[in-house]
Amino acid sequence: MPLPKRVIEPVHVSRGTIPEELSASLPSELEAATNGTLANTVRQLSSLSRHAEDMFGELTREAHNMAMRANSLQVRLDRLAVKVTQLDSTIEEVSLQDIHLKKAFKSAIVFDQEVVSRSTMPTAMLETYKQCDKPPPLDKLDPYREDGKFGLKFYTDPGYFFDLWRQEMLKDTERMMHDRGKKVRAPSSIEPGLQQGYMNYDQVIYQHGSQGGHYGTKIGRALSSCHYSNLPLINFPLFFPHCRPGLQQGYMNYDQVIYQHGSQGGHYGTGMLHYDMNAMGNNVNNSNLETYTSPGGTPNRTKPRPSQPPPAPPSTTNSNNSTPTTVSASNTPTRARSMSAGRDILPDRKSRSPPPPPPPIDNTPPEPLPPPPPLSPSPPLHSIPPPPPPPPLPNGPSPPLPPLMNGDLHLPNSTKSPLKQGSTTSPPKPSNIDVRKPVYDPRSDLLKAIRDGITLRKVERVEQKEGERQKALHDVASILARRVAVEFSDSDSASESEYDSDGWQEQETSA
Amino acid sequence: MAAVHREAIQKQIQQDWANREYIEIITGSIKKITDFLNSFDMSCRSRLAVLNEKLTTLERRIEYLEARVTKGETLT
């Protein structure tokens, strides 16, 4: 049914023009009808003029708004013209530090929403609506309701369908995010163990990244939920399938050390961050990406190997030596790469805390492979400081134990390493992490820049999230925007995983 | 006498018809005014809508250009 926007009243000009009580005494009924009709016509004219005034007012308001927009647009255009003329590509420098300090461009466009709500209804139509009967004043009974609900909403609820839609959309978004998390966990061909390890590693990196980069937002949330619960030491070794067993073990141990340390002293988060930071500083992003991708490529290999030591000795020659000792020949080529990557990460630590990190790892790796026999090298380690008891390893308890030994050695901080291997210079685990921070801070501007960027962006994100959450309750645009963002991130993550797997295959083939 | 009475009535009716014609003209004019106002309103709104569309497009473009040129100072 079409609703007339404006109604000119009275509609029937000649009806009821003769009052009944006067009909008997009227000298001329025809004149009375004529006069009454003329009077109603004048009323129509007045009504018409009122509507015309309202209509012109609306048009004027709209035109005024448009003029304002055009003016602001002109101002922006002028500013932009000045800016563009001053723009010189030769002068502009894109320093890494600036990039991190810069803030992302934020669009100020406000999209129209709820275009046909009560608030945007034209006044003429609003008057028609106002003529409707009002609902019974059920809201007066609200104080007597025990469940705290609004009594009027049981009778009429204009926002019912929007709430329905909002809940559905939010649920959908949550589900998509959940699914995305699952996808990340279980990339197609990777074993469950690897996946877990993959996840954990991602978390480690992404925790760092979330503060400074984009990765954190995408995957960090999904991973965070299951991260600590799944932390078994085994997972970490899985991250570096390519590395030798010894290295893997060392890596495992290192993680354990940090993990245990964190659990005991509550610094776990900081320790992880340190590790990431170091890795970032030395290898920039590439090393992390490599390690990140590696697990997907070698799912099978990773199983036998308990874990790769993330912090590998800096020297590449060592890796070469170690490769022959690796369990499987096929692994060796990839190991070399992974080793290099792992080393890149590790060197940071070692270089920070201990002066010379020799590549003793190579010697150790063969030992860790056979869990029981390698004891000979490891015993001193065990005897030394009590390495943090490795958490229960689901996959292979036996391999992890030796790796723990190695890992302790590998740990830059652990003092045990010097005993067995010169390469591993490690003070007590807990103290090591704390000590490192001050040491490597001054090292590189890159690291500083990354840190700064991290802090700045994190703050922004928190604020944004809060704002979005608040908006999400009432805002159609924000809900849709969030959904779109989730979908996009979902596709991104998928592409990333694909890319990673591809990269891994390439590595394998090249190796 | 009857003829005079009938003549008076006829006169009244004639006068009434003249008045009705007069009122018809007035209401017809009111209709014309209303039609004109409606068409004017529609025409104005359509033009404003076209203008609004163009303005929105321009705003998007300028937004894009600003994003391209910005050096990080747009964020408050």
C-alpha cells in the first residue's frame, strides 16, 4: 500500500458544509454550501502552503548539506594539490624506522546506514505516523518485572529484526574466525603433531608480530586459545623439521627452559618475546618466515626428529657438518637450509649473551638422535644445573629427553652448554632471558624501530577493538565491515598457508 | 405568483452553478499548484541525488589520493 507522503486536507471540500442544527433556519442552503466549500478550499490552500514550505525546507537543507560537502571537498582538493606539488619522489626516503613509526591511513568516510529508519523519516510522513494509536503503556510495569526485561518489547519491538540479524551476523563471524583457526591448525597435509608445533611456533612469532605487524591480528587470536595448553615440548621441535635432531632437541630444550622458567617466575611471555625479538633483529622477517613455512613442507621428517633448536650456531659450516649425521639422507639438504635459518635466529641470542657461540651443535645432534646412547655427551649437562623438567611429551618421550640435554646446551644462557660444548654459552635459564634484554637493545636500529612500531600499533589496535566492540552492538556498518575483514583475512591466511607450503616444496626441490 | 417563485429558484440555481464553477476553478488551480510542487520536488531531488552521487565519488577519489600522498599524519 503506497503511503502518501503529504496529504492536503480537507480532502472532500464540499462535504459537511451545512451544519445540521442550522439547516432548518438557513435562508439559502445553496449559499451556505458555496461558502462552506470556499472555506474548505482556503483550508486546502493553507495546507498546501504548509507542505510547500516543508518541502522547500527539505530541499534547502539538502542543497545546503551538499554545498558544505562540496566546499570541504574543494578545501581537501586544494590541500591535496599543494601536497602533490610539493611531493618529490627523489627526496622521499622510506626508512624502515619511519615505516614503523608511521600510522596507517585511516579513512574518514562515513557510510550512510539505517536509511529508512524512524530518524530519517521525512517530517510529513512522521506526522502521519504520529496519528497512529500508541501501544499500551506496558513500560509502566517494568519496575515490577523480576527478569529485568522491557515489558513493552513483548508487545512491540522495532529493533527485533535488526537484533536478529545482528546476532546472526556476529555468530557467523565468530564461526568463520573459529573455522579459520582450525584451518590454520590443520593445513591439508600436515600431521597433527606438526600442526600443533606449527601453531605454537606461529604463536611465538605472531605474539611478537601482533604487536608490530599484521600477522598477530590474523592468526594470533585463533592460536592463542589452544596455545599454552598444547605447548608440549615436542611441538617446538616440529617447527624445524629440517634441522638436525640435535638442533631440534636443543630447540625443544630451549623452549622448555623458557616455558618452565615462565611458569615458575611468571615471565613466560617476556621470555618468548625476547626470543622473537632477537630472531627478528638478526634475520629480519625472512628467517621467521622460512622457519614458519618449513614445518608444512616436511611433515614426515619432523616426526622422527624431536625438535630443532631454534637458536642454531651462527656459523654455516657447522650446519654442513651436522647434516651428514642427520637421521635421514633426504632430510639433510633441507636441514642445511633450516639450520641456517635456525641459526640466524639463534645467533642473536648467543651473540647477545655469550661472546663466542661456537658451532658445537653439530656434534651434539647425532647424540640426541639415539635417545639412550647419547647420554655420554649429555650426562654432564644433566649433572650441571637441573634443566627444567620437560613437560610430558605426547609423541616421543624418549627423544625429547636427550634433546632436553642438548637444548640446555644450546640455550645461550644456560651455563651447562659450556661444559659440554663451547658453542652453547648459557647462564641459568631464567636469568638469561632477563639479562639479554638490556644487552641487545642497543644493537640495531631495526630492532628499535620494530619495537616502537609494536608498541604504537598495539595501542591503536586496543582502542580500535574497544570502539568496534561498542559499535558492533548498534552499528550495521561496523558489523558488515568486521565480517568483510574476517573474510578477507580468512582468504589471506589461506593464501599464506598455500604460499608457505609452496615455498617449502621449493626448498625441498632446490635442496 | 408561481412563475415569480419559479424564476427566483432558477436564479438561485444558476447562481449556485456559477459558484460551483468558480470553486471548481479554484480547486483546479490548487491541483495545478500541487502537481507543480510535486514535479518540482521530484526534479530537485533527482538532481540533488545525481549531485550527491558525484560528490560521493569525488570524496572517495580524494580519499584515495590522500591515502596515497599521506605520510602518516592523517591519523589523529
